[in-house]
Amino acid sequence: MADCARKGRTRDSMDKSITLPPDEIFRNLENAKRFAIDIGGSLTKLAYYSTVQHKVAKVRSFDHTAKDVSDLISVQEEITARLHFIKFENTYIETCLDFIKDHLVNTETKVIKATGGGAYKFKELIEKKLRLKVDKEDEMTCLIKGCNFVLRNIPHEAFVYAKHADSEFRFQNTHPDIFPYLLINIGSGVSIVKVESEDKFERIGGSSIGGGTFWGLGALLTKTKRFDELLQLASRGQHSSVDMLVKDIYGGAYSSLGLTGDLIASSFGKSATTDKEFSKEDMAKSLLHMISNDIGQLACLYARLHNLSRVYFGGFFIRGHPVTMHTITYSINFFTKGEVQALFLRHEGYLGAIGAFLKGAEEDNPNQYSWGENYAGSSGLMSVSPDLNPMQRARSGTFDMLEMDRLERQLVNLPLLQDPSSYVPDTVDLTEDALAREYWLSCFEDALDGVVKRAVASQPDLPQAAERAEKFRQKYLHKLQTLRHQPFAYGSLTVRSLLDTREHCLNEFNFPDPYSKVKQKENDVALKYFQKVVMSLEKLSWEQRQFALVKGLLAGNVFDWGAKRPWLVDCYNEWLERLKGPPHKCALFFVDNSGIDIILGVFPFVRELLCRGTEVVLASNSGPALNDVTNSELQILTERIAAMDSVIQTALKEDKLTLVQSGSSSPCLDLSRLDKALATVVLERHTDLVVIEGMGRAIHTNYYAMLNCESLKLAVIKNSWLAERLGGKIFSVVFKYEVPFKSQELKQ
Amino acid sequence: MADCARKGRTRDSMDKSITLPPDEIFRNLENAKRFAIDIGGSLTKLAYYSTVQHKVAKVRSFDHTAKETEGDPLYEISVQEEITARLHFIKFENTYIETCLDFIKDHLVNTETKVIKATGGGAYKFKELIEKKLRLKVDKEDEMTCLIKGCNFVLRNIPHEAFVYAKHADSEFRFQNTHPDIFPYLLINIGSGVSIVKVESEDKFERIGGSSIGGGTFWGLGALLTKTKRFDELLQLASRGQHSSVDMLVKDIYGGAYSSLGLTGDLIASSFGKSATTDKEFSKEDMAKSLLHMISNDIGQLACLYARLHNLSRVYFGGFFIRGHPVTMHTITYSINFFTKGEVQALFLRHEGYLGAIGAFLKGAEEDNPNQYSWGENYAGSSGLMSVSPDLNPMQRARSGTFDMLEMDRLERQLVNLPLLQDPSSYVPDTVDLTEDALAREYWLSCFEDALDGVVKRAVASQPDLPQAAERAEKFRQKYLHKLQTLRHQPL
């Protein structure tokens, strides 16, 4: 079915122009079952819930007596829930409604939730076209519901804007507790809303001096009727020719009152007494400053009065306009002396639509699930900085999309994180590091041909594999190009986000697991050596064995093993000392690759831990990513090993060895978004050791993660550029054993 | 000496036109010994300290041992000259500054005066002119300090200085009693921009906030929108306009009230919101009104937030945006009521325009300890608050060329509350407030008018031996009659 929807495609690129056929935009309409619409003054935001049928690679265990390898993997159809959000100009509303009507198959849908000022105006049109009852929802309630949803579910949703910084956008970590916060919605007017919990909010203030005032007064003063043009005028103007500054009155600063000379004493003050003509640009700039400063001061006062430090700004005045984000940020900094940061939201324009959708979907309990942004289907944040990208100012005719996948399981923080609110998974923020960004973007671009080949090879029997792989190539290449120009499109650009985007794009074109066959083969080979390896380890002395086990873990990462100690990061001696002490209660092990790594590296190490009396929880990916071992693969492998090894068998039987899924389908690891079941197990077993292995999980991410128990982070750096950055050479070894300060103290 | 100053009079009425000879205005200049000047964007306020020599009736007891003949009075009455201190404040348009300085120079006798305290934005601009003309050193004083000092002074010394403005009430102005303790309070000075100052004691104040959206914004944006360059005309336009044709109201968006948020349908959702999407032409009046509401509401909200943040309930408004303009006093009052739900009242000051000059004067007179004395407003020498309500008195809108005066006498003794008063802050000496009781007002005004002839006769009869008694009594009659007439039109 999902494939049917895609048949109509005539172009592959994700060009957002109106000439794009609507079925490229209104995806998965056939299965859509809930609709919500938010009609603003100029933009319509449509939301619907749909299901996506896509192929997943399933692994199935053999009957142990059989010996046929190729039957191990099958590609199956799986259905997952997805939220679609599309934003377009009101002009296209009729065309869009027609398209939706023609493609709407699901007859269960009876109502469409509607919000926004325009909901009233277009009610009849919608009811006539779609034959759905329009059910109006309170605008502010929708806005707040939507805001809570994105803050909770989209990492890097909120950002700080810094015009002159290396990276314009500084994304914020998702706070475990999003409440309380202040939302300043700058539409025609300004609403200042205090949000205390999911259901409790209050409009504590507001102002009539808002976006409508900028637009209205601007139109009267400059005869320019378009909002965007007014902003453009403003960005070129000099406010000081219209405004009366402190120095215009006092000849300089008014020091005893702490007023600098450049401070605006009176907006438009010069036009009161001067007869000269003012330029449109200067008047627009003065107006922009006047309004932004006023809102900034009000926001600051309400924040102080209600003791709130998180202040989010939204509404059409802000929406993606660097000019207004800059003036608001400046004003907030000025009035709060830096104590409060102005925060903006990547999906701010969708809040009302998301909220209206959630209101209508309450029986499905969307808030019970975790959702993830689908990078393949979402347009991402556009840089609309007029200087950076003048073409993008002309936003008319563009369709903007956001797609969110419902994740199988609810995601939570790893309970062992020392400070969840300051945890940043990624080691390098590529949005802020231009050199690193350029390197990695080129790196992923260069690797693309290999990935495409691998994808084609993975589906020799499936139709159009080559064709789909080519589509994947173009889409990912386009994403990389977008990211080169707008590194902030999906939040902070990181190696993780580049890897995740690639996975999303592969899935998009039904390459759920290009490495499945490779993994299968490697696992099969490695299994044959397992017993031999265990036997040779048993022959070693205790100390020799400990070192061999660590080498095994690292060797799985690289075949070209030859690094001499001391390693680039070498805490092996401390680790050995620790092993001479009492056993750990429970170790949580985030595993990495299939094949030699998991079977000949991880399992012998785990076996030793089990023998010491330590319980082990093996956490593997829920979904496929590169050649990482997935949870379903690991279950089969564990069964096979247990059949050969009594230690593993006993541990499984006695529940001392547990397999859990991480909730992730990424080669990297975000410890703030882990499967809830994993978190529960970790707490129940009193986990006191966390092992993270591999470049993706221990270097690209979590290298600096602070845990409140002992941890091992180990990897071989298989990238010379990164190795150099860390002060080493390619194939340098990182063996990081960390003990939190607290338990160090206890030991003494 | 005081009489000398009055010799030049050619007319008796207190007409404030520029044609009035300056010696009618700059009274007692000969004895003036301290000068202060506050030059604002358009108005100059001059302050000086002088002494007034005037006649007082003294009574003296007879020697009790002497046996006087039957019918002799118990005590003797004599008219003596007495010198009292008086503060003079004069306000005039900056245009007349040169003429005024010339006049002062010509009449300044006291050579002890070496400096003139100056404040206000214009002090810098006119420094050279003043120093050249008066041969006095211009000593600049901090503007805000002067403003606050002046404010403290009038609040402490002038009864009924502060008032609440109520456009639709029987009496537009509701005067407040002088509070024994005037601190703390918030002063919102709306000049070109807005300064929000928290005053905690005589010497402690802090500018806690401000805004660039002030009188200059109304004036500047108003001039751009309506091509009307005069501030007063803009206010007049505004008072005739309909803001709802330019502003987007809540009901324009939601078809009515937005009840769940507690927003009424008539609330302004977006100032000038309608001009964003409509192509129609808007009238000057409507745009000026919308602008006035926008600015007043904004200042009102800021004032209310700062008052709440600093826990202050007394909020005084001043600055040229407010100064005697019922239109702005009304919109500010409305806005404060809206935002504080009536918890805070917007208070205005009768002598708000003089605060800077009073403060600058006080700075220069600190050695005379003016704050040690009590001062009383001299009703004869002061112009009083003008009603500038355009409907009531359209003529007075044309304020150019008017001189406004305030004179304050230093009282012999410091005045305080009777310690036995149950509640000094709510004590009102007067039994009937004639500003609020129109019938009573009419009766008493006529009553005093009718009695005037008798008073004049009595005055003449009291000074059979003194010169020009009849002439002076006639001047008295005319002046008092004029005051009564003024009070009939402007009971406040």
C-alpha cells in the first residue's frame, strides 16, 4: 500500500516547490485516519496520522539440526505509525483539499479538528470539500499542547539564536522536565502564557504591540504591504536616523543612570522635530527595534514576576526570521542582563496543528509513546537569513513538511546519568566546528557509492533494487548538500545525525538492513571459533586472561590489531586493579558490531564477568544500523552460544544474563533516549558498571558522558582525521575506565 | 521693593500671553538670590528664591500700669513691613528664552549670585547663551536627581498636589490628601522616552526601567502618519478619532470575546493590525487615536509590572506626554486600571512641569536647608492647573505664548500633623469638597462674589493713612474676581 502511494512520483528530489505533485507532499494519505488543521493568517498547517508499511529484515533462528544458511534472513512488511505535518500558504488550500478528498480512502474518519483564526473562515469550504465535520479546538490550548509535545519528543527542538556566532543556532538539550516555561506568542498581537504542566497554563499577559503592529504601521509608513519585504527593508535600515538616542539628548551616555549613549531614548523621536524625509529602510528598522524591545522587556518582566527562566518565543513575527530572532534575543539579553535566554523552536509553526491533532487523538494516547523526527521526510529548518540565502526569502509556494515516527517503545534517560539535564550525547557539534563539519560531510559523501552498492547487493531478488538505491543516493546527497548550507536544519549537526539521516533515507527506499547478509555471514564464521577462543583463554593465567579479554573486545573493532601500549587513552592498569577487588553487581553492556566483535570479543568478556559473579545486561539496537548486531540477531546468537557453553546457558537460565533492546536504530547512542524496559532493568539489578564499545557509541557519542557508576568506554579509532584530532594516529586505542568521584571516596 | 516690581503693570488681569510684560511674571527679581533653570525639549522652567517685603498688621499690648482713659483700645495696631522668603517658578516656551534672559539680566541687582543651576536636556544646548547673557556660571545638575527632589518637595509641601483623573466623573480631578510618609513611590516620567524610577527616600532612587516608546514616539510616529507636526494638534486629532477602525480587536479575529482566555471582544488584539491587511485609507484622527492607545497601554502595562515587581502602590505619572493633557491622563488611567484591575491608581501632579526646576533649585539651595521649612502655595501669585480638556475649553489648547507661574511662601514655622489625629492619612480638613458638589460650588462662588464689595470697602477703611489704599483695594477686587471666575470654569 505504501508503495502504491509512491507510484505517482515523477521526481525524486525533495524540491519543495508548488510544482511538486501533491502526492509527494501528502504522503501516506490512504491510511490517514485522523486529521487536524490549523489555519493562520497566511499559512495552513495540516496534520494527519497514518501508518507506513515498510520492509524490515527479520532474522529467524534455524532449527539447529538444519544447516541451510541462506534462509536465516527474510524481508518482511511491518506497519508503523507516523505523524505527517504539512505547511503551505492559504492560497493553495483549495487545491490541497481537493487532493486530500481524492486520496482519502479511510471512511472511518468523520471529523477534522481545526484551530487558528482561519478555522472559522474556511469551515464551510473544508466541510464541503472533505465531507468531514469541522470540530473547532481552542487555539491557545492547541498551541500549548503542541509546544509540550515538541519539547518532549524532538531532540534539539529549542535553540538560542546568535547572529554573529560561528553557528547561528545553538540547540538546547531536551530537559527531562520541560515545565514550567513561558511562551511568548507573537502573532498579530502578543500573548504571554505561563505553562506549568501538561494541562495547566495561563495567559498572564499580552500586548497589542506585536507582529500586526509591525506589519500595519510598517505598511502605513513605507507603503510596503508584504510582511517579508518589511523585514527585508528593516534589515537594511539604520534605526539611529529615526530614533532619538541617549547621546542625541545628553551628548553622550547618561552614566549616573547607567544609560549608554547608543541606547534608544525615544523610538521615532527624531521624526517628531525634524522635517527631513526618512528612508523606508530606516523607519522599518526603527519600528522593528521598537516592537522587539518592547516585547523583550515585557517578557523579561513577566519572567521575573513569575520566576521563570525558560522563555520560548513563537508566532509569525518570529517564525524563521533571523532579523526578528536577533532583535528579540538582543532585547532579552539587554533587559535580563543575560540571565534569561530567548529560546526559539524549530517546529514552532506546527505547534497549533500538532496540538489540534493531539486533542483529536487523545483516545490513542499519543503522549504515551515516544516519537522521533524522521529526517528523510522532514524539510528541516531553513536558513532565512537574508544575507546568507537571499533566494529563500521568497517562501511563497513552498511546502514544508515534518514527519514523526511513533517509536515502538517509550524512551527515557539512562537512570545512571550523572546529570541528565546537562548530558550531551555528541562529542563534536559540527554546527559549531566548521572544519570538522566539512570533513565529515565530504567523508559521508565519499562513502555514499559504497553504501549504494551495498544496498543493491543486499536485495538481489527484490524488484527495482538498483532504481531504489539510486533514489536513495540522490535523496541523501541532497540532504548532505542542504546540511552543507544549513548545518542547523535538523538541530545540531553531528556525526550521529549524519548516520541517522542515512538510515532514515535507506529505510525510506526500502533498504531496511543492507548489512543483513554480511552480518549473517560474519556471525556464522565467528560462531565456529567461539569454543576455540574460550578454551585458549581458559589456559591463560588470570592476569594474562584479563588483558586478552580486553584485546578481544578491541580486536573485534579492527582486524589490523597491533597497537602497542600505552594506548592513546590507557586506563587498563586501573581496570585490572579494580578486577582484583570485589565483583560488580551488574554490568550493562552496550554492544556494537556483529561477527567477531560480538561473538569472540563481547561474549568471552561477558562470560568472565558472569564467572566473577557479576550479572550482565546486554543492550543491543532495536533496529538495524550498519553492521551493528540487532536485538533479534543477538537473541539467536545467544541461544547458539548457550548451546555450546554451559556458563552462558546457566546464566540465561538463572536470569543472570539478560538481553534488552536499546530502543535505538543508530550506530551511535543517545543515553537520554533509551528503551524504558532497559531503564527498569538497570535500576532493578543495581547496575554498577556500564561498558560502551565502538567508535559510534564511545567516541562520536558519550566520550564525555558522566555516569554515576563505573564505566568502560573502549574503541579503536579507525579514522585518521578523528585520531589526529584526539592527538593520535589511525588505529589508536581508547580504553577509558572511569570511576565517579562519589564511589572513589567510598572505597577510601 | 516688592511694590516696585509691580510698578510696570499696565494691566491687572492675569492674562498669560507673551504680550504681558516680563516684570509681571519675573516678580521680585531684585531680591532674587538663587537661580535654577530646567530646559526641556520645548519648555523652560526658571526658579529663583527671593524675599518679599510686605505689610503686616502687628498688634502690641499697652503698658498695663498706665491708666488710660475710658474707651481706649486694649492693644495697639500698627502696619509694619516684613520680609518673607518666597520661591518663584516660571514656565515658558523655549522660544522666549532669549527675551527672558535679557529681562532677568536687566533686573538682576543682587551681585552675590554667581551660578545658575541648570538641568534638563536643553541645559547643554543653551549653556553658552545663559552664561553670556546672565554672566552666571551654569552649573549642571543631574536631571533625574532634580526631578525626584522636586517631586519629593511638592508631595511634601503642597496639599492636594496629587490627583486621580476620572474623565467621566462629576469632577474630573480627585485630589489626594498629603500622605505623612510620601515614600516609597514609583515615578513614571513620560518625556520623549519613558523613565521608570523607584523612589525610596529623600536621597535614594533608582531608575528601574524605561522604554523608548514614549511621548517622542507619539509625536514622531504621529507626525509621519498624519503630517501633523505639532504635539498638541496630534492630541486633538486623537481625541476625535476611532481607534477600532485601525486596530484589530479580539472580536475581529474571533468574532467575539475569547472567553477561555478572559479576553473581551473590544480588547485591542493588535495595534494597527487592520492596516496590515486592508488597503483602505485611514483617517488622521483614527490613526492618532490608535497610536495614543498603543503608547498609553504599553506604558500602563510596564508601570503596572514594575509596581508589582517592586511592591509599590503609589504610581505618579509625569513628563510632557502627561502634562495637563486630559486625553493622555485618561488613556494612562484607563490602562493602569485595566492592567492592575483597579489595585493601583494612576496619580498625576499639579506642578509636575516644575519638578526639575524645583529640584535644581533645591540642589543649589541646600545650604539654606529649604527642606527644613514648610512652604505654602501662594494662590495669588500662582497660575493654577488649567483644564486643557479640548471639549471644555478649546481655546486653551493653544498653549504657545503662555506663561505659567508658581509661587511658594516660606512659612515661619514648620507645620506638622496634630498628633491627636486618629488617622492622619485619611484626615480631610474640609467638610464639603466644592469640586465634587456643583450646587454647593455655585452657591459659594456667588456668595464670595457678592461679599466682595464689602471686603473692598473694609480694606480701604482699614488703611485711612496709607497711600493708594483705594487703588490697591480695586486691584485686589479685580484679581479676586478673576480668580473666582477662573474657579467657576475650572474648579480644580
